[in-house]
Amino acid sequence: MSFADLPSGASLKPKPFKAHISDQELSDFKQLLKLSKIGPKTYENSVADVKDFTSFGISRDWLAKTKEHWETKYDWRKCEDRINSFPNFTAPINDDDTGFTFDIHFLALFSKKADAVPLLLLHGWPGSPLEFLGALDVLKNKYTPDDLPFHVVVPSLPGYSYSSGPPLDQNFNTEGIARVMDKLMHGLGFGAGYIAQGGDIGSFVSRVLAVTAESCKAAHLNLFIGVQGEPDGLSDKEKRGLERYNNFGTVGNAYAREHGTRPATIGLVLSSSPVALLAWVGEKLLSWTAESPSVDELLDSVTLYWLTDSFPRAIYPYRQFFGANPTFFHNDPAFYMKKPMGYSWHPQELAPVPKAWAETTGNMVWYREHKEGGHFAAWEVPKLFVEDIESFMRDVWPKAK
């Protein structure tokens, strides 16, 4: 029995995919990394504390040490082996609105159970399917293909890692991502219904799916950024969460404004130097987590972005957060979620929005507050993440489907 066997109702014919960068590309990358300089010491990069939003970012010492590890000890092939330990596929998905055909990469664990629940797991920026590998391990170790309660689909969003896009001749946005993801799930045979789960940009896509796609029957979210409310009656934990939310809003989100207002410039800048990309992305992976990832885990994500030219292709959703009609979707009445909605609250999330505030954005039927975890819940606390999804599914699916 294999987790790679597609459901009988699938109309798509995905191709098996193996992550592999050529030896020449790796050699070129290592040479460029070796030649990439690190800027001089300054007051700011000498006192910087990356775990503090009110500080100045990453330190020069951290960047120098991590660059040296990247050059001398890091092994990208181990990351490829880990990716390839799960079933990987690519499938052509035509978006009727743009006329563009996306080559969408996804990992999957397919079940043999007749009543298995289709589950779509959606990452954000600077994420990728890598952040769900720990959760997939939990599921593989707990279940066999015969008793896995989910069909788990973990795509690379358009423009991220091994997926193509976005189009070069027209605008593409979060609603477009949702259309492509819904069409992928239909093609895999899940048109009768599925659950979406998302953090970061994936939370916006999950909300859009739940509001606009008939087949998306419920959504579980980690992030409700943009939502505001009254401070009365909040717990001490929620008050501390709001302090983090406010700090992020005042001194922690300059990167998002750059992504949203000057994507062409920052995209070209960070595509020119792996060390520049390490500084920009590495800062977020350290700052947004409750406990810092290991250096190799961090470098897996940065290296994947570099070797697949992800950064300039992946920041297009940020343009919707700024401009004449900005939206974070969670705070937009047009995207009020009438379908069942779940919320996992983690203390080190960028915006740990209080439950009462999140409830104003949809039909919240499930909530769980945690003592640990940050912005990348599936990556940081995979066992808790799986427990939450299993609990949400048990509570919601019998009624939602």
C-alpha cells in the first residue's frame, strides 16, 4: 500500500516529481556564495536582537557565522532527500480567468479510506511545503494508507518553489491563487468537498476559498492579521499577544511595505546575492518563531528559495495589502466566512488576535489556545498542529460536508 496512489475519482493525471538540482547549479551557487561579501559592522548590526521587533533586525555576527556554515557544512542533498521521502507530483492547472496554465507542484498523502477527508494545507511567505514536512511525518508514523483519515494535499503556491507562475503579462492575486487551488482539488477528485488550512498568505487563500468556492466546506486558520476590536475583557495572554501584534504593526512590517510597493526592486535585489536573501528571509524565520530553528532547517528554506528563484516570483500577494483599496481579507466584510471556521491561537504568532475579535470575521465553531508556537505552527509544533486538525475535522466535517 502506498500514500502515492491517487483517488479513483481524480481527473487530473499528475506526474511524479523528484526534487533535484543539478551538480552544476549547486556548484555555481556555492561559488557565488563564497564570493558574496558581508557588509561592514555598524552600531545597528552590532546590537541587533532578531527576537525583538523593536530592535534593528539581524546581527552581522549571526550573518557571518551562518554564511560560513552554509559554505562549509550545509548539505542541500539532505533536504532534497527529505522532500523526496514523500509522494511529490506536478499537474497542469489552467486558470480560466487569466488563460494561464500553471504547473503546480504538490506533496500528498492519499488515503484508501472511503470516507477520508480531503485536506488542503496552504503555506505563505517566506514559507513553502517544507513547513508541513514534520506534520506529514506525524501522519505517516501514526497511520497507514488504509486508515489515514485525510487525503492530504500540500501544494507549492503559484510562484513558490517548484510551482510555475505567476503570469508575466497580467496581474495575479490572492483570489487567483484560490481559483488555482480549488481547481487542483477538483482535479484530484475532491469536488464534493474539502477543508482548507492556512497560515500567513495561506490563511488569506483559505478564507477566500471558504467564501467563494462551493467545494471548500470549512477552513482552519492560524492568522487573523488586520482584525481589530475592543480591548475590554481580554485575558492576560491575549493582552500580551496584542502587545506583540502592535509591535509588529509599528516596527516589524517594513518588509511587507517593500514587498507590496516596490516588488520589482526588492525582487531584483534579493535575486542578486544569496547572502542578501539569507539576511532578508533568515531574519523572518528567526523573528517569527517561538524557538529558533536549527541553522540547517533555516538554510533549507533559504536555499530552496534561492535555487528555485522563488523570492521575486512569490511576493505578488503583498500588493493587495497596500494601495488604493488595501485588504487583508480577514478584516474585509466581503470575506465574512459563513462556513465553519476554526482558529488555533499561538502566543508567538505575528498577530495573536483575541478570540472575540476573530469571531467577528466568521462562523467560528472551533477554537484552541496554545502555550507554545509561533507564526509557522506546522513547522514549529507539528504534533500540536496535527492534533488541532484532527480535532477540527471531527467537530466540523460531519456537518459541513
